[in-house]
Amino acid sequence: MSFTIAVSGKGGTGKTTFAGMIIRYLLEKNRGPVLAVDADSNANLNEVLGIEVKSTIGEMRELMREEVPTGMTKDVWFEYKVQEALTEAKGFDLLAMGRPEGAGCYCAANTLARKYIDLLTENYPYIVIDNEAGMEHFSRLTTRDVDLLFVLSDSSRRGIMTAARIRDLVRELKLNIKKDLLVLNRMAGPLQPDTAEEIKQNRLDLAGVIPSDEEINRFDRSGTPTFRLPFSAPSVQAAWPIFEKYIQ
């Protein structure tokens, strides 16, 4: 049985970098292979991981409009094409959602991805899903059967309220997410009393605080994948104990 970890939150909170840290942690702990799923239509998890994407689920969706080869069902053909779309790396594989190029709802690509992810789970002990910013993916059930949901936020009142809305929507839709946790990211200093009170008022479960990290900014400026951050980086030092505590 796979252990599925999803990352969500308000845009600009560093959720993709955080997802990359989770994958790095799992590999360092010899818990691979990991299936990384970039469920953001503006896909850039591959940049964090330092690999190139060959094709995306969105592109597969467009190919579904073409005639399926004789002797193959659509399901078999799609499974074959998506297997081709898997980007293989040392210790993990990446499946990117991408964005459909033609007309049509992005929901269709999500449905295809969800179906194939279900088929893939038996091959990977861990699945890490980097979701779109905000809450839209939950209403489309992109991330079902999730063991652990990390909701990232900054320390602003608006960010914390967004995290609370994500938590509430998960419960309203009765999605199968076993545990949801708040992570405050890119913090300029220690947790302030008013922020702690805001978290308490919104009944959020705070997993930890990750400081703003100049190492991440330096890597981004140079185009170096943050997947390669040194263990001495403040963000890595803060994230590792969170993973140790909550990832089974």
C-alpha cells in the first residue's frame, strides 16, 4: 500500500520547493522509489528536481482525440502512452499533468491522471503530489486517498485563512485525506503571538515553521535545482524534523 503525500497552499508560498524537499528526504532515507506527480497546470516541479519532462498528461488527453490503433482499447492505449510520459530519474519517476493544448476542460486531464495514478500506486511505496495553488484541485478530486496533506502558508492573516478554507473544503467534500497539517514557510523570524492566535482561532494543526532561506534564493537565481540544497541550509534543517515526525 502506497503512502500518499500532497502539498497545497496559497500561491507563492514555496509549495513546489517543499514538495521537492519531501522527495529528497524520502530518497535519503532509502524509501524509494517515489512517484512524483506535478498536478499543477503551470508545471515546474521538474525544475526543482533538475530533470526534463518528455510529455504531459495534458498532451495525452489531446492524443485521445486521435484514432486508437487497431486491436487496442482506449484504456490500454492510454496506459501505454502515459508510461512513455513517465520521466525516470535516480530513485523517483515524475508524471506531469501539464495543460491541454486544445479546447476542453482541464478536469478531463485530471480524471485521466487520477485513473492512472491509481494503477501506478502498487509500484511505488510513496507518492508525492504537488498541487495547484489554491483549492480547485480538491473539487475535481485530483488528490484522493491522501494519507498526509501539507498546506503551506506564509504568516499573513489572509494566508492562514486560505489554509483554513482548504481544510474546511476537504471536510465538506468528504475527501479521503487522513491528516492535514499547516506549515508556515518563508518566515522572516520566529512565530509571533498574533500569528499563533490566528492559527488557534482557525483550528489548524501546525506542523512546523520553515525560515526564509537565502540559499533557496541563490539557487533560484543561478538556475540550480533546489533539490540539491545542502543539508546545512536553514530550510532543510527546519523541514527534516517535520518529515521525521509525520511521514510514516
